[in-house]
Amino acid sequence: MKWAIVGCGRAAVVFHLPVLLEQPEVERFFVFDPEPGHAADLVAASNGRAVAVTGAEEAIEAADAVSICSPNSAHAPAIRHCLQAGKPVICEKPVAVSAEEGRLLAPLVQLLSGHRAAVNLPYRFQPIFRGFKSALSGRPVERITLQLQTLGLRTWRPKSLWYQEPAKAGGGALIDLGVHAIDLLMRLLSADLLLKKCSVDRQPIEERAELELEHRCATTWVPVQILLERSNRRANMMLTATMRDGTEWSANFRSGELRHSGALVERTPPVDAYEGVRQFVKSCTNHDQATPAPMVDALMAEELIWSAYDSVR
């Protein structure tokens, strides 16, 4: 099997290449990056299985499946090329850098939905999330809060600083981290989320954002709060549900601890950060049980994010 990697920055090196090197079925990589040195670094790390090519289209046409790890503004054009060429594709989030771009791409993604088009959303595969969802099943919820904080560029150390360029990034913490957060909430609560308020610390590239949403549950609306920060002193991800009986369920994604009103209920080791990519690769190598995150799910999350941006810009 032949694989293309379009964009050879940190995401390609950290998340995609290690998973692909695990798969004996993937015999050859075709890699492209506008910066030849980035492509050369990935070729050097590929154990002799990769070759650099001179364009994204060339890489896509030569491959059986594709990883898109380029700057955000290059995602949608590459996805469109892959789907029109009949190539399964996984993309780093976000799928698009504007609501208009996402809506133009959505019909093609929906037409070719399922394993053919996926996004790297690893948090949905964490065992702690399944435990949290099961704990809430059938119980009346008063309020949901999700906190997602990362260390940002201090530890990510990207090969280039396009994250700080509005035209290439599309935004900051809200689009960078918000897709993960909203994807989890849509899987927990369904897609019935209504935006009430959004605030950001600065524009056009915010480092902190807060979303206030509401979820329709039967005849009532449950408030949902999302707190995002990508320049925090420590990484943290916590999902908390306050119940109508006054108790509280919390899921700590870093420790794998599920607690009920402070008491430890269970501790499940987190799966590694590669699982989103691994599920897609398995779906391309005849693993029937693979469940990659469909690209249409990411587009639904991004639609809410673009509405949030519209409210503050």
C-alpha cells in the first residue's frame, strides 16, 4: 500500500508517521511540503520508506490513501482533490478556515462519508469518555463544563509559525481546540447545541476562548460551558457534569480518573495520542472494527465554531 503525507510539519512527524511505520501494509510514502527541508526531515525518519515529491497533487495521485498535515488554509483544497480522485483521506483539524469553505466542501464529504474521509480527533477514543457517558446515561443533568488547556507553542515547537498567521490558521484556540471539545459534547449530548455567547481574549489569533451553549434535553435546556486555553502553565482536560440531585461526575482525561462527587469510581489508562490516526489507517488496511472520526462530524463542530467567531468579530 502507498501513502501520501501532504505537509511535513510537527503533526505529520508526531501523529501520522509513527502510526504508518507500525503498519507493514504501508510499504511506501510520498511526501510533500513547500519547505523542502521539512520533507527531507520526514524522509530521513521514515526508515527508507518515504520519497519526497514536488507537489501535493503528485503525492495524492501516487498514493492509495492520504494524510493532510499542511497549514489549515490548505486543508479544504487537498481534501477536495483526494475525494474527487477517490482517495481515502484523513486531515488534521480544522477541515476549513471559514464557514463558507466548509459549507462548499460539506456536500462532497457527505456523499463520500464513512471511512473514506476522516479527521484526527483522538479524545473521542479515550476510555474515560466512554465511562463518563455511561455514568450520565438516564440521569438528569443540571450543567456541563468542559475545560481543555494546552501548553501551546512552548512545547509543541512547530517547524514554522503559520499558527500565528490569520489567513493560514483561520483563528486561534477556538478553532484549534474547540473542534475537539465540541466533538466530545456532540457525542455526549447529540448535535442539538445552541450557541448563547462567545468571548475571546484577543483577535484575530486568540489564546483563550469561552463558549456558553445550551443543550435541549426533553422540555428543558441544559447550560454547557467550554473553556479553552492553549498557553496555559500545564495541560489539562476535564469534563464535569453537575446533576440535578446535587452530585457531580467528573472525567480527568490526563489521569484517566472518573469521580463521583470527589470519590474515585474508576481509573482507566488513557490511550495514546495516535489513536485517531491509527483508527483511520486500520480502516484502510482491512480492519473491520476500525472506527475513525468521520469528517462530517468535524464539519458539524466547525459550523458551531464559525457561528461563535461571527459573534465576536
